Amino acid sequence: MSQLLVDDGRFGPRRVLLQLRPVWHIFLPYGLLSILFMLAVQLYGPFLRSMVKCATEMEPTVFTGSAHCGDANLVLSVAQAREGRLVAMKLLVHAFAGPVLALLADSIGRRPVLLLGLAGFTVAFCIFASVAGLPVLHGSQSLMSLSFLVEGCTSAFDVVFLSVLADLAKTTTERVTCFSVLYGMGALGHAIAIYLSAEILRWQLQNYAAVWLAMSIGMACVMLLVLVCVPETLPSAQAKSRPQKLTLPRLMTSTAVQMRYLVSNRFLQIWLTAVLFKSLAAGLGSIYASFTLAAYDWKPGDWQAVTWPFEMISMGSLSFLGPLAGRKRPEVVISFTSVSGILIHLAQIFAPFAPFALVGPHLSAGFLAFARPVSAAYLSSIFPAS
């Protein structure tokens, strides 16, 4: 998970340790946050299935995913439609809130924005627990929509953690090293979360109140870790100078500067277009678990059990291919992985109707993780904090 090659091409673990010494304490809260974030993503579908109600009575020996409906197909279709709408709303809100949160991180500081996001997810998880556990609120669509809305408005974890590391790591080599370790910690956290979700789903829970309550407590613990372990790295905030106010003219000016650079950079235009297409294809991943339950007669937790090695493959890619990619031109690395990613998603969409058509490309995409720190370092060199 680290950059093991020094500039002259020889292995230098001591050099890597020196690069990581100022930032090692940042990786622990990020790793724990990765576990909770991915666990929530994996549990959205089962949680929404447990909220479905219908007139069909339950059969004692059949688990449909809901204690309030005996029609498994209806439970799957209703929950899948709700999840699609709620996740789409969350991502749409985040598309508008993300730039505002980024400007806040560059004006008032990194830590306030990070703590805002953690507080938002803590509140969202508490609302999920209330909707699942309190009879008067059970299945409230408005409260569940509010939870996803809060998550979309406050989520800016990766960009803030990357900004903190970019502030502390001054050279491109140091940034690639730090970003590789950060993404490696994220992959490890995701692997743990997917394993935990597979175990939770095999319990065939009919009420997720205790799970969401435990996760809200976990988020509160991460907030405490951030307060202790993550320093404020924005120079103006460190100097305790008067923070710049986030006004509409300043937001429009910042957006105009970035758009002018985007118009003048053909490579960045092509890359972001590729990212858009890959994101649209990856969005189908939110329904794969439900799809395998309906189409292949898989059991809850089976999809997570066969796909969690994706994160381990990502860790291996970051460890072994990341150092080599860091020594190549970023444009070459980004172009190669963008084209490869699009081809993998096309194979997943248009391949024959079989489980391997979903699992195979999903696992193959893990080998492309080595481009993440290179991409982040490339963007951080284009858009400095100043």
C-alpha cells in the first residue's frame, strides 16, 4: 500500500517511512470511516426490504426480507425501486453540495467540513434506527428521504482527507505515496465492511434498528478520533486568521476559474467524460445484490461473499502496481485505466446472462486501483489550495 521505489528506481522502505511519519495518524480514522461507509452502502437494500409492507401473509419457513410481507418478489421490486430513487436523490444533491463543501474546506478549514460530514452521517444513521425501531415511525418514507438528503449534503470525506494529505506532503512523489496508503486503507476497510455485511445478511434480520444504532455510535467515535488525530492543515485556519466568507460571487468566481481551465485542457475534458460514463455504469452496481436474489435465486449475503475479494485485489494493485504507475506520466496511466474501466463495464452490461458476467468484470476492475493515487496527485498539482 505504499510507494516503495525511490526516485532512482531502487527500493527504499526507509524513505517511505520518512514520508509517512507526519501523516500516519490520519489513516486510522479514515480506515474506520471506510468500514462504516461501505457497511451502510451494503445495508441500504436489506434495510429497505425490511420496511416493505403488503397484504400477503408471511409463511413461517420462508424469509422474504420483510416481516410485513410474504411476497418475496414484491419485497425485492419495491425495495429496489425505493433504493434507486433515494440513492439517485442523494447523488444529485451531492453533485451540487460537493463544490460548496470543497470551497468551505478551502476557506474555513479542513476539519470543520470533515466533522460536518461525520455529524451528518451520525444523524442519518440515528434516523434509520428510529425508523426501524420505533413503531410510530416505522417505514416513514419522509424520514428515510431526509436521511439520504442529509448524507448527500454533508458527504465530502475523500476530498477532505486527500486535501489534508496534499497539504502535508509537498512533492508529487510524497503525495502518491500518501494517497496510495490512504486508498489502501480504504480498500481494507471496504473488504472488512463487505465481510461484515455478508455475515449480517446471513442472520436474516427482520429489524435493523440495533445495527444502525451501533453504526451511529461508531460514527460518533470516528468524530472523536478526527478531533484527536487529524490536525487542521489549511494555512489560513492554522494562523487563526479571519476566515473568508463563502458568498455567491466567490462561489461563481471559483467555478468560472475551474471551468476556464477545463475548457482549455482537452485531456481533462476527455478524462472527465470517461469518468461520467464509468460512473453511470457503476451506478448499476447498487442493484446487483437485489438482482442476484431475484434472477439467480441467490441468498442474502452471497453477492457480498463472492465480491469482497475485489477490495483485496485493489490493495494488491495499490501495493505492487502503484509504485510503478507513480513513475509514469499521469496522462498515460489515467488514459489506460479509463479505457480499461469502460471496457470492463461494457462487458458487465452486455455479457451473457450468467453470474460470472457480473462477478468476473467486477473483480477485474480491482486491478485498476493503482491509478487512484496517480489521478489524485495529478489533480492536486493542477488545482493547488491557493
